[in-house]
Amino acid sequence: MYRLKLVVPLFIALLFATVGTVATPPETASAQGRMREVGGYGLITANTQTFNYGSLDSYVNGSLPQGRIVFLNGWQIGVYHVGDYQWVPQWNVQPIIDANGNPMVNYVTRSGNQYYMNGSAISLPGRRITDAERFLANPGSYPVIYNGSYVPEDQPAELVNTAAVSYTPGSRVVATMRVTDLYDWIYLRTGPGWDYSRASYNAYAGEILTAYEVSGSWYRIGTNVWAPRSWNNEVYLVPENVAAYAPPEYYNGGKWISLDLNRQRLTAWEGSDVAVSSPIKTGKYGYSTPTGTFRTFSKVPNERMSGSDYDLKDVSWTQYFTSSGIALHTAYWHNNYNGRPGSHGCVNMPQQQARDVFLWAPLGIKIVSHNPYVYDQIDIQNAQQWEEYER
């Protein structure tokens, strides 16, 4: 059954201005097959640019030559997804082999496991390895309970014994601070002062930090990692009023998840400790991600998500929490976490953070969605443009 999921913005007004001449393949499949065939292979029919987002007015990040064969991971109106952050115009791609390995055009034939194009043997690129399969090949310290040889689509599974996965810093929380939006990120230090060297990571606008020690205007947020409260007249950290939205789990050490919609940030908590912090992309204007308190009821490590104008294979680390199909999940097809929404209501996450939360969170974990996003004129105009092009 198809589940309606996120639709990445696509503005087709610039299609012909962006790409140029369209090459016609020797034979085309039916319109339906050409528009929706994913999971198989396609032939690049003309030298074409690649885009880093599911939109032909996004950044150009490379090119593919005519004659290249690609694995088709997904489709949206006007574009095919052929690699991480790589989209190509659909009129420059001809699907030639379907997801079951059957040739779709008469100039491609098959003999056993060997394929031929116009009588000449061809090599196909490897099948896309899903994020879930990569994890199972090297699970690290997680107690894996999944025993399959590969991760089938749309099969609910815990994959790990989440009761055994915990975040235990071993120190008492003395303060909970939020990074202001003065800058996109602030540098952290290995000690409580600017003279110490930089830490190995930064803190980002809107991120919540749990502090275990205070020294003057510095907060220790990890082992040898300190965050500055301010510098001169610039304020970097302010107290976060978690009590305004925290469930009882905050006080008794239980696991729970906060979705701060206006700041576009997910925080996975274990009691009052931050276990995972991640930027997110939630529902665009007209498709708001709901606020309220929910519990997850299904976890699917790998699935196909499809709607009337998109079809994406191998979406990983999905956790459903509303009866209308709203879920946390990855979005391997984009990296556009710009503080603005852009989904059909679901919560997009980068792959690493989505995997960490999936493996850490037990089925039935409480999700608190709060601080509704305040749409501005840009958000509204984008939504109206999507409507104009029947998005």
C-alpha cells in the first residue's frame, strides 16, 4: 500500500530554460512506465546536468554523459533520483530494466544474468545498498536482533533490543541551555575559555545542550567539551524552559522525543539528558506537521514511499506516530535542512541522526510536537507555486 509522504519542492517553470535540447531514445516505454519506474535501471539519453535537490532550479552539482546506465532510486515530477543528492531531468532518462530485472525496451535483452543492448553485452551498476543494510553489515555496539540476510521493504522490525541501548553520560545535569540563532553555529572549546583549542564539533542554532558543570560563563556539555554563554555583548546560550513541554519522562529518566517545529529541530531525550539532536524538515504551508503528544506504533527500517507525484525506494529508519501516516524518516535525496519546512507533513532527518534515533528509541516512545512553525511570505509563496504546478 502506498503511503503519502514528503514531497520535495519542485519548480518546473525553469525546466526548458535549465536543460536545453531533449534527446529522444530509440524506443520509449509507456508513459506510466517512464514516469514511475524506479528500482530498476535507466539509460541516460543525452548529456545532462545533475541537481542536488529534487528540483531543476536547485544547484547543479555535476553531469552524466549520454549512454551512462544508472540505477533509478526514485522519481518526482520532472526528475529521477540516480544517486545521493543527484537528480536528472526525466526526459533525459529512459527506463530500460524494471525492478524485477525484466527488459522494458526491445533493444535490451537478457540471457541469464547477462544483459545486452542492441546485441552488445552491457554492465549494470550495483543495486543501491540501503542505509539499513550498511548498518547490519557493521552494527557496532548495538545489540542486533534482526537475522535477515537483507532488509526487505515495508517489513516492520525493531532491528535492535532498544531496551539495551541507552545514553548514560554518568553526570548530573546542572543546566539546560539552547543555542540562540545569532549565528548558524558556535565553536566549542576543549576547556572553559577561549584560549583552549577547538572541540571536534560545533553547536548549531536552536540546538539544546545539557550541561554537567559550570565555570564562569562556560558550560561543560561533554567530556572536555565546553560551550560559551556569551562573548562581549553577543549572547550564545539562553536557558531552555523544557518544563513547558516536557512529559513525565523528563523527570524520571525515561526516553522521549521533542519536535520543535518552529526551530526545525528534533531532540531525543533520556530523562533530562540530550541523547541525539538533529535538524529536521517538517510540513510545508498547507501540510503542517501536527502538534500534540503521540506515541510511535510502527518502525520500518526500509520501505518504498509513493504518491501521485513521487515514488522513492529504500527510505530508511521510519517511525510512524500518527494514524494519518506522519512519521520520522530519512531523506537521502536531499540535504536541504535550511530551517524551513518542505514536506507533506512527515519529519525528514539526515541519515545518521535518523538511524541513531531509530536504534535508540523503543516502539511506543512518546513524541512531543510543539512550538508550531510560523510560516512567512516565502513559505506561502512556495506553497502557492507548488499548487500552480499541481504539486
